[in-house]
Amino acid sequence: MNYALITGGSRGIGRAISIELSKMGFAVIINFISNEAAAHETKQIIENQGGNAELLKFDVTDKIAVDKNIETWITNHPEDTISILVNNAGIRQDALMIFMQDEQWENVINTNLNSFFYVTRRILKSMITKRFGRIINIVSLSGIKGLPGQTNYSTAKAGIIGATKALAQEVASRKITVNAVAPGFIISDMTKDLDENSLKAMIPVGRFGKPEEVATVVGFLATEGASYITGEVISVNGGLYT
């Protein structure tokens, strides 16, 4: 059976991606770290729609935990393969750089950037052996344009964009594509502290996006029809920045 692993897959954009990939016929592995109730809720939604979902709890910033949990999953699923990886886990801890604390920098870099390396290198081994894979990284408008108050977040997301472009060239001959999706302002826990009314005036389409609109793009990149697209960053931002 073909599986899709979605880090941070229990809520918001991650939940929408988990549901979308399930609808496409993939069994889904929902990674989470703290909100077990949300993870079970996402699993239940998928199962109620006739899909298959599993929960896999581990901290994406802990390289030992990443290795242990993924290796255990592989051992317990000898006939299955993770052919889709969506690196979605992320946090924001905004502050002007002059006031930013070490912990705010380190937490955001570890969760958004280092986790990409820890998870992807482990999944990549199997993809290379199977000569197929789809790696899709959820980045941000902040990583393309840069946003004030987000030097940590912009750094992490820009780093993943660079890694996406480099890794895409490393593994293309193995029929593995590596792409990034860059959401703008999307309705989710990540944006609930923002002033939507004032910000949506800046967006040409006049509203925040929906998690499902990001998930649709991820779903397309996971298809065989997207096999000639790699090393790309696709923005989903309502025309805010082009």
C-alpha cells in the first residue's frame, strides 16, 4: 500500500492535506506532537470518508525520535511504502529582530527548517530504492518576500526553498520530485492572531485563503501528472505577491 506522511498533519493546512491525499487513494500517516485530540479527529474524518489513516506521534525537531519512529514504522509495514512526504510541521514566534530571544530563533529554525532535514533524509532512502517519490514542502510567502517581525520564520522558509531546489536536482533521475507550496494568509491556527480585516484589504482577491486551497495544490503535485515539475515553488496567496 502507498502511504503519504504529513508532518503536523492534525490541524489546519496539515489536516486539509491529510484529507485531500486520502481522497486521492493514499493511506495517510498523520504526524503530530501535542494535540492528540485533533489528531484523532482528523483520523476519524478520513475513516468516515472511507479512507485509511494512522497516527504517528514524534517531535520533528528530535532527530533521534524521527529516526526511531520512522524506522519502527517501516519495520512494521514490510509490504508498504511511504511514497509521498509532505513537510508541513511549523510554528511562528514573531518578534522584531532587535527584541528576538535566542529561544524564538532556535525554536522556529528547529521546527521549520531542521525538521525538513531530519524527516526527509530518512524517507528518502526508501524512495530512492523504490525509484519513485513525491516530496512536497510547505513554505510561506514570508520565505519568498520576507516579512517584518519574521526574520526567524523567513529564514527557515527561505532555507527550505533553497533545499527544495538543490534536492530536486539530486534525486530527479530516481523519479523523485521535490517541490514547495508557499501559502500566503490562510485561515488556520497560524494566522488566528492576525487582523484579518485589515490584511485582506492588501490581497487582490479580497480574502484569506482556505486550507483546502493549499491542499489542492499539494494533491496535484503528488500525482503522476506532475512528474515533470520539480524544484518549483508554487504560491497560493490570492495575488498578494507575484
